[in-house]
Amino acid sequence: MDTVSNGGFLQFSAGGILSPLPGDLARDYGPCDYDIRHNLNAQYVYQLPLKFRNRYLAYALNGWQVSGTVFWHSGIPFSVLSTPYSANGNGIVNGSGPQFASVIPGVPLYEHQAMPGVTQPGTVQWLNPNAFVSAVDPSTGACNGGDSPKTCQFGNLGRNALRGPDFVWSDFYLTKWFSLTERMKLRFDTQFFNVFNHPNFGLPSMVLAGIPGKPSTQTGFGALTYTTSPPTGLLGVGLGGDNTPRMIAFQLRLEF
């Protein structure tokens, strides 16, 4: 838990500029931007117990090994914000920190079915747009309900109150050794990266809430639009996105 991660700099620094307004420090206190509550990393290796003595059977069936890796962790947190005030300047007070949206009691926060008028083609819905309301109406730029002390209030959500999707990744390797001489072996590997071809998505790109009942103010809200980089891959982690689909590689190595 913190009020700002990495001092407001580097990769994890959502809402890094703190507001000087009274009470805002309490709103900023929440899970740190890289908080992963559950994390599982596993590896396995199994040598097939085949010991044929026949020369031809041994050459074909002995020396097989299966191995692999499994990664799973729960989603990282993020915030849902209000649309910035852009009307005549007489309404909501604009501090330097993020202005959070409000959550509507009793409405499910997450919705994974496409919603007409909200979900854009090629995206996956993650949040329920009707569960959040912006303090500012995006269609007018003024406070939702009109500029007055009653309606121009900060949202009741805090920093990092929502969670993104889980990350699931598995690699699988099939290995065969061929004995060439007493001291020399030929190793053949078949490598399956992301063997189940499971997509892993990053956090929603659009987190500015709209007004329930006005789909035009909610377009694109809470949708997953891009995949995340895997921990392992054929081309290396640094190249990121080009490793997220399933990739198959073959490797031949002489060991002596």
C-alpha cells in the first residue's frame, strides 16, 4: 500500500502527482501500482522411462524428455477517473492530482460481454460502464447535473480500486537425445511458447468514466485493447508483443 509508486516516476507511477487538496491523500492511499497479490511460477521436467535394448527401438524411443514452465499471477490494480472539468471554470475545483469517479452501489463492477454503443470492434469489455459515473459530464464539460456545490463533488472511488485481468502463460518443450558415440550426443528440441495460445491483455486503455444512460459518453470505457509481454519467448522478452501468440521452434544441438 502507498500513496504514489516509484515516487511518481518510471513505469509504475499512475496518479504520481499528488493533489494538495484536503483529504486527497487519503483517496490516493491504496494498492501500489505493481501490487500482485497472487503469483505462481512453476517448472517441471520428466524423463520418459523407456529403456529399449533393441538397437532400432532404442534409437527411436529412448532418450525422450518433456519439460515446461507455467506462470500465473493475478491482475494489477488501476484507477477509474472522472472526465476533467472543461466548462466555465466556476464548478469543480481542479487540483493537480487525479480526480476519481464514483461507483454506483449494487451494480457489478465487471462486465465481460460486449455492450452496444460502448464496446469498440476489436476490443474486449472488462469493466461495466454503468457501474461508474463521472463527476463531470463528458458531453458538456460541466459537473454532472449542473454546476453547483451539490453536484460538483469529488468521486467516492480511491486510487487503484479496480483490478486488471489475470496473466496465464505456459511453455512446453519436447526433447530427444540421440547417442552418436560414447561421448557425443545429438539433442533435438521442439519448443512451444504459449502452448495453449492464450491471450493475455493489459489494463484498459480508456478509464475515464461516463454517465450511465448516455452511451455516447461511455464509448470505449473499460475495454482491453492490447496484449502484454510474456516472461519468456522465442525472440526474447525485450521484443514483447511479437511473442504473445503461440510460437513453435525447433533446435538441434551437438553435445560432447
